Amino acid sequence: MSFVKTPDANLYYELAGKGPPVLFIQGVGAAGEAWRPQVTALQNNFQTLLYDNRGLGQSLPCSGPITIEAMVQDARALLDAAGWDSAHIIGHSMGGVIAQQLALDCPKRVRSLGLLCTFPRGKDAARLTLRVLWLSLRVRIGSRSMRRHAFLDMLMPKDHLKTVDLDTLAAQMAKLIGRDLADSPPILMQQLRALGRHDSSRQLQRLVGIPTLVLSAEHDPIAPPHYGHRLAGLIPGARFEQIPATAHGFPIQQPDQTNQRLQRFLTISDTDYLASH
């Protein structure tokens, strides 16, 4: 268990493995532990760093603002704490937005970008389609069991949920997300507001030269594949891939597929990085 103290936050992080460095950045309301399926698979070939975003999980106390810019500074502080001049950056959802801005602010510190279930503009995540509105209501009303099941509907496709025991899955997910799925942490709305205010889409062409893999889930209600297509189109040379029969939680639902794609991408990207440096 390690912490980095910044002027306005106390950041919990965990290093594992040996090899080329990989920083994992999580999204709204999720602890860094949600990356465990990826860290477990990749730490044999890479040194990984997962962490809790400011004000969430074990990254308390936090007296500073909840903004994308502040969370980018947190990521830089963690790179420094690990002694990494540069690293491969993997971000999920809001974490993908943080990763994009980190690459824009300090491109020399980013070896490659893996952008999972994310978007070119933060406000895309805050749009209220009928489905998202219905899901948002369901995770806040009803019994605790109903709220847990509603949360699962945001992360997993319906066909998958029909094949599992929902209460067992909710308990397993709670360990990864870092909380009971029936509860919403107070910081969640602050993170959503920060995300909704951030838009760096017009600058993404500046990421030319940074290898980028954009992964989208076929049935993602939060970051549908057309956002991934658009994101990949805005970053010169980015590759887009869609994972079938998955939703917003595909790194947990389909860890083998996710890890195989990331392993291949990171290995090629690191070889190219070392050859050019």
C-alpha cells in the first residue's frame, strides 16, 4: 500500500510486476481495483500502476477541486512517484478523457494510449438518452437489491446477465468497483460535472505520433461505439476495435479478450518506442 501526497490530495496507488511501465486510469465512481483483471494478466510482462482517483476509495482526504485538469496533475504526480519518465497510459471512460488530456499536456511522457469505452468530449458521457436516464433513475431508487441489479445493467449486456446469478455477480463487482453497488459515493456527481465541462476534442490531432488503440463495447449505453469511431478518427493513426457482446464493463466481463488486445498493442507500441528512442 503506497500513497502520494500532493498539495490538495492523498493518492493511493499500487505498483506490480516488472517491465515497460503501464499506468491505468479508472472512470467515474470506480476504484483502481477495477483494473485487477488487467493487472493480474499483464504484470508478468509489464510494470503496472493502478490507483484511486482523488476523493474516492483510499485516495482521501482531498481538499482540492474535482476537475479533469486536477486529475491529470494527479496522474503526473504518480508517474513521478513511480520514477517513470514515460509510460503507456490506459484509461477507461472518464479515465480515457484524463489520458487524452495527459497526452496533450505532456506528450513526451506518453508512450502509447489505450482508450477504453470513452469519448472525444466529456459532455458526451453526460447526455441523457432515454436509456441512460432510465438507468440513472434505477440505480438511485428502489430496494438495495434493485439498485445493484440496475448498476449491473449499466455494465453488462442483457444476454450476459441472463446467464449469471445477479446477486453473486453484484458481490463480485463490489470488490472491484470498491463499494456496494447499491450506494453512490458523494463524489460521483462531482466527477460527472467535471467530465461534462471538459472538451479537448479539437486538439486531438496534436496526438499524431502517439500509438493509440480505441476499444469500444458493442452494447455500451454510456460510450456507444460511434463515440469510439469518432475518437479514433480525431487522433491521427489511431486504431479502432469493437468487442462484441459486451457493454461498459467489458474489461471485467471479458478480461481475456481485453488483455489479449492490450498485451498485443502494448508489446508492439513498446518495441516501436524503444526503437525510436
